[in-house]
Amino acid sequence: MNVIPPTQTQYRPIDPKLLGNDFDFAFDLYYKTSVEGHDQFLKFSGKTEQHRDKVRRLIESGDLEEELYVNEQDVVTYYQTVTGTLQAFILDPKIGFEQKAGKVYDLSRNVMQEFFQYQAAPSLLKMAEPVMDMMDQVLSEKSVGFAGLGKILNKDYYTYTHSVNVGLYCLTYATKAGMSPGDIKEMGMGGMLHDAGKVEVPAEIINKDGKLTDVEFAEIKKHPEAGRDMLAGMGCFGEKILQMAYEHHEKYNGVGYPQGLRGDEISLAGRICKVMDVYDALTTRRSYKAPLSPFQALGIMKQGMVVEFDVQILDQFVKMLGEEN
Ligand SMILES: [Fe+2]
Ligand SMILES: [Fe+2]
């Protein structure tokens, strides 16, 4: 992860395409320019009607080469606006599944990238609920299952991409396992937020390619508890979500962390998250390894790693992956 130079910390790049046809937003947009070698942010548009016209023309012209930014204080408002716009988009019967799912996926990743890379305030994580809600609507429209998910997911390894992928796997697993609508949404949110505590681990350790030292690994091991505490502190997330953050590194044979729980001492949500977490990690591209195919990943999980998982969940997942939709 790049360290953001201090001069840029107050402005965040946005994706103007996500604003769609909603020009009625309550934040200023900026563009970047260079003055004597230093970055400066100048106002591109404000909240007046005249300025909205300018943004409308820009978006309609499709000439979106220029990067636009919002002020740090407006980040949450920006994401709320985009979410509102997307709600209408996903209800449009003329638009295809892949296009809808792709947009919600991009938005979800932008939210998590904002959180991890720019260390946005945890309140941004509340966006997990509307985005997983939209994903649930889009995915259930065609009941696409894991086969359909494969068409949307990006397999580059970033903590933010991984977070959203695990969220979508958990959401789909919960749907196929016949959980209640409330539980399905909670499983999706829990998957999306399972690694939230990594925001407190130094980026050099998270992104290190080689083997971690004992000291570095001890730092990594703090993330389940840090995530659970952060999410619990917000007071708006259900029990399953907290369990998924806290227990996704527990292993079924009792040698995981942080608590060393064994078997059914680990919550059902935690056991499901564990399977999805490992599956996404294995099927993801890293700088030092190519992504494994689903077949190869499941082979490893069913052999060398099998003692780490609840075998019933793993078998169920293998079956679901094999289904057409
Ligand atoms: Fe983790
Ligand atoms: Fe993870």
C-alpha cells in the first residue's frame, strides 16, 4: 500500500461514473493541478445549480479523463449519494445482471479501499449494510450462485478486494444454505468486514511478500480482536458480524488464533467465514504466486488443510461450487 503524501490527505479520488444521473449532491468536487511542483486542489464544482450543469455535461460527454476528488469530510456523503443512485440503477429491468453487479462491486471495493488505504473513519463501514443489501438483490434476481460470482470478482490481492470477495462468498453460501433474509445480509456484511482490524496493522507487514518474522506475525495476529472491538464499539453490527471478525482465524482442530477455539466452540458464522477466507486467498493472484484454479484450491483445502475446517461446511461449499447456479 502506498503511503499517501501529507499534501494529499485531505482529498480523495472519486469515480464520477458512479454518480450516474444524480447531480443533486451536497458536496464540492475538486481537480488536481500542480503549482511549482506541488499538488494543489482547486474546486471543479460546488453545490449550486450552475455547477451541477457543469458536472452533468462532463458526465454526459463521457470525457472523464480528469480525476475528480472530494474533500475528506465529504467522503461519507459521497458514498451515501452513490449508494442512492445505484439503488435506482439496480431496479431498472432493462439493465443486465453483470452490469448491475459490476457497479455494486466497484462501489463496495471503493468503500473498503477508502477505509484501508486512506484510513477513513470507521463510520464508513456502515456502508457495508446498503452495499450487501444491493448485492443480495442483484444476485438473487437471477440466483446466479457461485458460478455467476466468478464473472464479477477480481482476483488481484488487495485487502479491500479480498474483503468484498469474502463478503460475497459468505452471502452466497448463506443464500444457498437457506438462511433467513436477515442472516444472509449479516453473513455478507460479516464477510466484508472480517479483516477490518487489519487497518491497525502497519501496511509494510500486510503487504510483505516474504516470510513474516515472529514479531511481524504477532502484529498480524492482533487483527481479529482489533476488528471485533472496532465493530462492537460502533454498536450497530449484529453478533454474527462480530463473531466473523473475531473467529475467522480459529481452526477446527484448535490450533488457530486468537483464542485457540476447537470444533463447535467456534460459531457457525466464524466457521463459514474461515472456509471462504482461505478459498479467496488461495484463488487470488499475489506477486509471488499465480492464482490457483477453484479445483486446485479445493484440492489443497480437502487434503493438507482439512483439519482446519468444519468438514460439513467445506463439503457443502464444494457441492455448491459444482452447481451451475
Ligand atoms: Fe484475517
Ligand atoms: Fe481475510
